[in-house]
Amino acid sequence: MENMIAVARVGRLFGDISSGGVSVTLYTTFPEDFNPLEEPLFVEIDSLAVPLYCEHFERRGVAGANVRFADFDTKRRAEELVGKELFIAEEEDVDDDEFYMEDLIGFAVEVGKMRGVVTDYYDSDMNPLFGIDFGGGERLIPAAEEFIVRIDFERRKIKMMLPEGLLEI
């Protein structure tokens, strides 16, 4: 199951058999801050990730829990889960694409055949600007997404495509 992390295995039925409670073994990958009463666990059924919503989740020591899932509230339904692994959705690194424009100061800039360096960033709600030195002093270029073709953070390089005439004096 893509983008899923195995975090537990359903061991056996537990408690009042008619309620569908199960005993679960938690793996070391089960996050301490994960709250199964707020976020679903998943089980693979017929090659599909099926969400399981907990009605009851009680930890038993470090590696165990007693659980009751909504929609698996009978002995027969709970037996379907015995032996199956439980998963959580892997957190996506949302922050990877986020950065501050000030972080680009010092990056090499390529605009066509011209090469320069970002020397400053001037923040303004109306018209944020990069200060870029192409060798003849700082030039102010709009810090607009539509002018940035690519940012290579590893190599600290920015490729820009600017409207014709913007760099002409």
C-alpha cells in the first residue's frame, strides 16, 4: 500500500465478544503522537486501503492496545481483521516546498546568457524585488513566480526568464 506505514497487527478478539473488540500489537513505527480516535487507521482488503475509525482505543503497555472499530462491531466482522496489519497514512513533507525569498540571497542567477548573484531581497506587498548583481552593480528585478523557471536549492542556483527589455538600460 503506497504512502502507508505498517504500525500494528490485529492479534485476537478481546473483551465482550459481541462488541467486536480486538487486541492489537503495536509496532515501533506507531507514532507516539498519533491519535486513532481522531485519525483513521487503514487495513488492506482486496488490495484497497480501507479506513478504520476507532470507537475505543486503550493502550496496554508499550506495544499493545485494545481497540474497537466502527463498522466492525460484531464478532463475525471483527474476526475479518484478525491477523491483518494496520497502517497509517505517511505524512507528506509539506514544508519541502516552502521557503522565504530571503533564503535566495547569495544564489547564482541565470537569465538567458547573463549570470549574476542575488544580493538582496526587498519585501513589499505591492512589488517585491530581488537585488541581482550581473557585474555592473545591483539591478532590481521583480520577485514574481512567473519569472522563476527553476530553483536548485542543492546547487544554490536560480534560472529565470524575464520579459524582453526588462534588463535593458
